[in-house]
Amino acid sequence: MVGIIAGGVFGYTLFAVASSDVANVQLPGAVPATIAAILLGVAAVTASLMPAARAARVDVLSALRSE
């Protein structure tokens, strides 16, 4: 969560600096940035839940005995 907020602040600041040098550049608004942050969050949660679900199906005692 902190990374998303920090990235948003950094991206907005970088865009503000870059738009001062380039003419006719407008900030797309909060909606596309919010959608992108939500999609990245969903991808991160999905990527972490898939291995966790697989690990939850493993029998602990048999995994320890095989070590």
C-alpha cells in the first residue's frame, strides 16, 4: 500500500516536471491512475495467493519427513 502511494506521488511529481518542458501535455486524471493501481493490486494478490493455496494443500508431516 505504501509503495502504491509513493509511486503515485512520484509519478505525479515526475509528470508535473516533464509537462513543464513539453507543450500540450495534460494529466490524464485520477480515474486511469486509480484503475491501474487497482489492477496492479489485484495482480499482486493473485500472484501471492496461488502459491499460498498450493502450499496449504501440502501435508506438513510428510513434507518434514522428506527433508
